[in-house]
Amino acid sequence: MLIAGFPAGAWGTNCYLVAPAAGEECVIIDPGHQAADGVAEAIAKHRLKPVAVVLTHGHIDHVASVVPVCGAHDVPAWIHPDDRYMMRDPEKGIGRSIGMPLLGELTVGEPDDVKELADGAKLELAGLELAVAHAPGHTKGSVTFGMPEAADIPPILFSGDLLFAGSIGRTDLPGGDMAEMLDSLARVCLPLDDSTVVLSGHGPQTTIGQERATNPYLRQVAAGQGAHDAPRRGM
């Protein structure tokens, strides 16, 4: 298994390229603001052939490079239908103007081929299996991508802006909802094995076991309580 990840752009959004091994087909997860050059470098370094872009949600910091990346490799982008509108009109996703200098660096719009994600779907891409879980709370169309344990590799969760090391995604932007966030944490994250590696949309990797023990939101969800006071992250 090869996972090449790097933080990109003004928001430090993690972009991941996932492949069975170097020299094989790959999936690109969340090519956000200013991610195109990093994607190209990882493809060249590991001799990869992209077959799809998959998106955890529609915020501009996760989708800003979708058009150039999909166009360069003639691949589709997968996104949940509830967040698809943000690719065409990113300012609706954050409830304010992004700002002209930054907006001038973005290629706003949809790639030529957009496919829609559904809860419970199993995507068979690049020799990989990605399990889609709808996880609203940060946005209405947020999803996670899970990969099963294989050989000596533990299970993996690409959590987007649902779960971070020590925190969760913010819920104060359009489409955000704390009750939905807590429900998604309980439904999507709590059943996972402690060994599951969490690769999130921002910040360092962690594990479900670490978050179950230390994350104030996951701990309070596990205890059947709400969690509202700890700081939240993400755009």
C-alpha cells in the first residue's frame, strides 16, 4: 500500500494519493487549494496513474484543484450530491466572499465527469476498495472513506473534516450542524477498531483508539453526552 499525503494551500488541507504500490493506478483524495503541483510531484515520484478524484466534502479548501487535476488526467470526480453545488459556487459553502486575490487563483466549476457518492457504497478503484459513509455535520454532504485491514496494514479511515487529532470539524458554516456532527461521530467513528488509522483533512494522523481515549468530542459521544466546549477545526 502506498499513501502519499501532503498539506496544500492557504488552509493546509491534506491531499492524499492512494495506490496498491508505486508504479500502479491511484486515487486522489481532496485536491484542494494549490494542490495541483503537489499532486503532479507525487505522481511523478511514485510513477502513478490516477483513475479518479474522490472528495470528502465540497468546501473550497478541499476541491479548489479538482478541475485542473481531473482535466490533466481525464478522470472523474466523486462527490456526495448534497455538496456538489459548492464546486460551482464555493462562496455558498462558507457563507461569505472568499476574497478577490484568493478567488483569482481558483478554477471554479465542475470537471467534465462528476459522479455522485451514496452512503454505504463500495468504490472499486485502482485495485482498492473504498467504503463510503455519509457523515453530515461539517457539511450536509460530508463523507468518509474507509479501507479494510489488509495483510500487515491496519484499517484506514480518511475522515475529511469529521474527525481530527484531538478535535472535530467546525459546524458554524452553512450546512453545518452540531447534532448531526455528534450523530456522525457516534455512527461512523465509534464502531471502528481502535487500530484504525485516521487520516484527516487537516493536521497529523491519529488512530481511533487515541481519539476514543483523548478526544473530548468522541469521549462525550461515547458517554452519551453532547460536546460543545472544546475547540473545533477546519475551514
